[in-house]
Amino acid sequence: MSLLRLNPQTQKKLRRFREIKRGYYSFIILTVFLLLSLFGELLINNRALIVSYEGTLHFPTYGAFHPGTDFGLGYPYETNYRELQRVFEEADDGNWVLMPLIPYSPFENDASSGIFRPEAPSAERQHYLGTDTTSRDILARLFFGTRIALVFAIGFMAAVYVIGVAVGCAMGYLGGWFDIISQRLIEIWSNIPFLYMVIIVFSVIPDGFSIFARIMILLSVMVLFSWTSMTYYMRTETYKEKSRDYVAAARVLGASNTRIVFRHILPNVLSTLVTFMPFTIVAAISAITALDFLGFGLPPPTPSLGELLKQGTQTLRTAPWIVMSAFGTLVVLLTLVTFVGEAIRESFDPRKFTLYK
């Protein structure tokens, strides 16, 4: 039903997007992964999905903390549900445990020999991509690292568009001295080195800050130094649309500047700017991965692709599965997003549907 509310031009662009199979299927794959990642703890987690103990069902994944004493084990700290599953299977007294497909968390150290070191992939121990240098499951860290990268990139894109579109639209619509002064200020701001600012900011952040707070600070710093390029696209498109007849007609009919901008100019401009969205996401994923690789990105022990790449390059000879897994995931992720971007750019190309005279 929502498609019926779209104007014919937009419907034509969406049909064209579906015809570009490479981009369309890439979009479906990314959407499915994002939906699955929202409930990723049901697939990859060291907490059980369901524990049936003495006729009572427990749901530890999203439920309360359960010490081992809750299930007849002799320790007061959190239950090791893989161990609990083995105990129940050996006892065979009607109690059972249902574990996720990958029964490890991205933060858990699981060294078979008691020494933290990389271990090769093992289907028997359910480390399907092996473990990293501190015996953490690589598949778990890749899954949640990819989820964090995508969510981070989408948040980055949204913030960049909000600031860039607002400032660029104001520059293009108001023009005059406001436009000139804004351009000079943006040029000055653009010359501040981004990497140095990230290093300076993270060198003064207290260690007591939470991981979420540090991630938000990193996102804010990246947005503050990345929104300027969007203003130029928006300014140019607004200048172009402001000179068209429908804007002049709206002014004659008494429409306010707010109505002209939000009801007339923006809907015609955003159809062009939407083509930059996937490439903005690619830039964000590449930037956060590079910063993680250099040690100035997401705070440890947050799962990240860059951190795994750094481990992989340091253990290239002794544990090649680390860099192969991380690099392969990054290539696939960026390729899928790029395919979506190319399909959107081709399907929303105004030259395919419009003849300017």
C-alpha cells in the first residue's frame, strides 16, 4: 500500500532499482543481516536460550543473572551454560539446556590448554573460524563487530545528513552574505586535520568513561569533521531548485520560506542526495576500521573489524585464519554496500527520467 502513495517518478526509480539484481540482492542481504543482528544474542552467545531445571523454564539470554547455585552447581558466579549442558546430559534426569548456534560471547576467553593464544578453527569445539590472540571466538567477534560497524555507520550517515542538509539548504536558499561567510567558515573548518583531532581527543578522555560514552564521543568527532562536503551538494541543488518556476509560483501564492523549503525544495533535492547514502556508509565503515587498526577507534574490548585486522597482521605467520576472516568479512561488507550504492545511483539518475530544456 505504501508504494501506491509514491509519485510515479519515485515508483519508476524503485522499479529500476529492483531490476538491477546485483544491487537489489545486496540490499536484501544487508537488510536480513541487520534484522538478524538485532537479535544476535539468540544466535551467538554464551548464555543459554532456555534452561529447563526441575520442571521450571529459565531464559538467561535476555533474563536475569543466574549463579551456578541456581542449577545445582557449586559456585556463586554466573553459570557456565556449556558446562551445565554437559552436566545435564551426563545426569540424564530430565533437565536440559538449549544453547545458541555459536555458544560463545565475543568477550569470552576460551583457551583449551589454559594458555591464551590463537587456536585454529575447530568444529568439535564450535570455534568455526578459530580464536584470536586472547582465545576469543573470531566468528562471535566478527558478527558483533560487523553489527557495531553498520549501526555506527548508519548513525554517522544520519548525523552527517542532518547537519549537512540543514546548513547547505540554508546557504543555497538565503544566499548573499550568509552564503559567503558560511563558505569561508566551512573552508577553515575543513582544513583542521581529522586524525590529529581524534588522537588529541582520545588522549584526554578519562579511562573511567563507559564504553558507550567513548563510542558516542568518537561518533561525534567523526561527524564534526565529515559534514562539510554534504553542504556543497545541498547548496548547489538548493540554488538550482530555488530558480525554478514552482518556487516562484509558491512565493506568489504567499507560501512562507519554511513551507517552500520543506514542502517543495527538499523533496526534489533529496531524491538526488539519496544516491550518496551508501557511499557515506562505506566511508564510515572504512574510517572506523582504520581508526581501530591504529588503536584510536572503538574502545577495547569492543568487537571490531579493525582490531581483528591488527591482530591478524601481527600473527600472519602463526595464525593466518585471523586476518583471512577479518579481511574477508570487510571485503564482503564493503562490496555489498558498494553494489547497493551503484544501483541506487543508476536508478535515481535524473537523466534517465527527465528531459531538461
